[in-house]
Amino acid sequence: MPVRYVVINEGRLVIERWTGQVSHAEFVAHEREKLQDTSIVAGAKALTDARAAEFPETTAESVHEITDLYGDPNNETGISTYAGVFGGKDFGMAKAWEAQSRRQGVNTIVFNNLEVACIWLGIDPAEAQRQLDDLEF
């Protein structure tokens, strides 16, 4: 799968890096798997770096298949706040993910700048970059 993530700060922060071509099925499967990861505490924050990825199959119309998972009562965990950093080609889909995540009660904002996303999320940009570097493929 074209994603790697790390859970730090005693489960309160998830940092993930997406790269390459990501199928819609991979995107959905990853979110489902992450919501069952018991190392993530309820109410955690997440930084998603997807600048090096493309999501050609995930459209603004199909992104609800991902965000609907956030409201599933069978989840082992729940991320309360997402900062997503996306490239221009997928920014429209990412904005739909933002809006639909918010409808599920998840405070989400999409950015095109990693440092600004980190500041909004309340995490150190240099530490986030170190964690992302460790997630290199």
C-alpha cells in the first residue's frame, strides 16, 4: 500500500505519508485499518502528507466512502482533527474530503503547505518533517 504512518505522543498524534498512485480501494482500506489501530487514542490528531501522491480514482462524489467510516460506531479509535496536505491535482477531492469529514464531526482542514498545516494542528513543523523523512519509501 502506498502509505506509511507512525503513531507518536502516546497515541495522540498520527503522521502519515502517501506516495505514488493510490487507488480508491487502497484509500478506503487504509482508513478502515487506521480506525482499528488501538495504538491511536480516541481524540487523536493526524497529519496527512499526500503531496507526493495522486488519487485518480477518488472523486469528490466517492470520497464519502472514506468519510462515512469516521462515523462507524464499531471503530476502535477516532481521530478528532486532521490536517491534510495535498497537491494541486487532487485539491478538489481533498476539499470534498474536508467538508464531508466535518459532517462526521472530524475537524479537518486541507492545506497545500506542510508548515502551515503543522502550525494549525499545533505540532512542531521540524519534528513533523523528521517523522515524515523516517517514513520514506
